Amino acid sequence: MHKPTSVKLRVPEHLHFLFLPPYSPELQPAEHLWPLTNSCLVNRHFATIEELEEVQFARCAELQRRPELIRSTTRFHWWPQRIKKRQGPRLR
């Protein structure tokens, strides 16, 4: 019989847990890509997995050439803006 164990986690004072709902696609922008990637698969029969992979690969390659479409699906008004790359080494 499996006996659950509990470990007390020490959380630093400056960190706070935020419990999210079990289904929250708005917090995971990648979830909004599925309709774009699956559109080429709808109502089609693929004789082999290789054929399915080829069609899906072609669709993903097409989407890579259309970043504005990806952004329109995944960029939310409240999503953080792009962070500039660090110019020098991280100071400790």
C-alpha cells in the first residue's frame, strides 16, 4: 500500500504561490496554436504516419514564415513585452 508523504516546503518570504485553475489556456499562449497547426489535418485521411508528419511539417514551416499570424493568436494585451537581452555578464 502506498502511503503518501508530505514534505514541508520552505518558501522565502519574497515568493508567493499563485494557484491556477486546472484549465487556463489564456495563461498558456501555445494552446492557441493548435487550431492553426491542425487546420491542415481536418477531415483528411492519411495512409501512413509519415504522410501525416509531412503535411504537419509543411504547415508548421508555413506558419514560421507568418509570424504576424502567430502573434495575432498568441499575444495578449496583458502578456509581458519582450525583454531586452542582457548586454554584459550577470553580476552577483
